[in-house]
Amino acid sequence: MKFLKALLIGITAAIITAALIRAANWDGTKELRMVSQPVFDRVMSSHRLRCISGYPAPDYAAAEPEREIRRNISRDVVERMGHILGLEIEWVEDVAPEDIADHLAHNSEDAMCLALWPSGSEASMMEFTTPIDYWPLYTYARADDARFDSDLAKIGSKDVTIATIDGTTSKTIADEDYANIKQYAVTGDADGFHLLLAVTTKRADVAFSDPFIANEFMKNNPNVLKRANASPVRVFGESFAVTKGEIKLRDMLNVALDQMQQSGFIRATLDRYLAEYKGEFFYVGKKWE
């Protein structure tokens, strides 16, 4: 009898201890979930998402078609996102790329609503949403230069020069993949078109570009440039951004983006604006595909 009583007391004590530990863990989890994230709190209080609408246009007109198409895709997606989440979208201002993280950190706006290519250098400053699509970068060379057609590793030759713009993806790829190869730095008010121009004028042998810019360049300058290899050198997801630590806001936007991916809204929007480039970009796969 004493043994059974002792056993019962022991079991009861173990149950109480387990319950207390579970309660402590639950409280800790609850506290973590409820921690204040000021941008999310403000958005939910005002029912308004204040958006960076893009970045200022360059002085030259060549880059306008790409910028405006990407802006329009992002606007349509973000406006539908607002409808799904019950938020009014306020398009505040354009912000230079190098100032986006600072604007978000100082609450000038709540989100960067022109889709960006996330990079490791920005990961400590911003949280990125799931991508709306994927965009490849390819290697381009002069039309009469066959050196790289079957093997991009030949870019590693000491007699090759890569066109780059400091602070851009072209520079990152050259530094990461071809650290010991010569670079021709395109300076001034330069964009992707100037990278390709550096190749055609023989200041450089190759440049890295997305097909939107390259196809536009080749359409206006026929028979001087070609895609050097079928394989992309990089594939980037195009994502929106919020300031570092705003996990609840990022996750809420992701739920709406996922809903739009599953409904087909994002694919339809991409097809409407990028019909000419069908097959050049990649959709986000539906989860059941």
C-alpha cells in the first residue's frame, strides 16, 4: 500500500513538473510572438502600407522601358496584396538604391515595393519576401567571338576582360567567379546598356546582363552581340523588402504573395507585361507542380 501511495505521489509530481515546464516554455514562446515590431504595429493600426515606389530614373532614356515595366508589375502585385490584406497602399516616393535600407530603417516608408534582387550585402539590413518570379543573367560577347560558346570557364583566361559597374551585380559576379581576371570599369551615369557597349567597342570581351536589357540592346544594334552560352551565370528571385527584424510584416506579405501565386494572379500579371520575353524569365512553381 505504501509503495502504491509513493508511486502515485511520484507520478503526480512528474506530471506537475512537466506541466510547469511546458507552461514556462509556452509563455516564452508567447512573449516572443507578441514582441513589438513597430512597422507591423503601425501598419495594422493605420491599415495603410507606405511604399517606396521605385528608384529615380537615370538621365538617359534607354533604361526607361525596363524600369517602367518592372514598376508596373510591382504596382499591380502590391495593389492586389493590399486588397487581400485589407490595407491601403500609399505610394510615397522614389528612393535611390543605396538609400533604400536607410529609409526603411528610419520608418520613412514601410516597404520597398519595387521588386529587388536580394543580395548578401543587404541581408543584414533588410528582410526580403518570397520572390514573385526569377530572372536570369547571361554572359554576352561580341557576335564574332566564339571563345565562350561552349565553355564559360574560358572567361578565366588572362587575355579576357570583363565589363563591370561598381556596386552592381556585374561587379559581384566578376569578383566572385573570376577574381583574377581583368575588369573594365564602366563609370559615370552607367547602366546595363553601357556594359554591353563596352563589349561591342572592344573595351571588354564579356559582360553579364539580363535578357531584357540585352535583347533591347541587340534589337537596336543588330549583329554585334550574342549570348555566349545557354546557361545563366546567376538566377535571381525578385522580392519586396522591409527593414531588418520586421518578421511579422514580412510574413504577412508572404501569405498574400503565396495566395496570388496559387490563384495565378502573379503569372497572369507577368504574362501581360512580359509577353515579349516569355521563356526568358522563370515563374515561381506552384506547390503541387
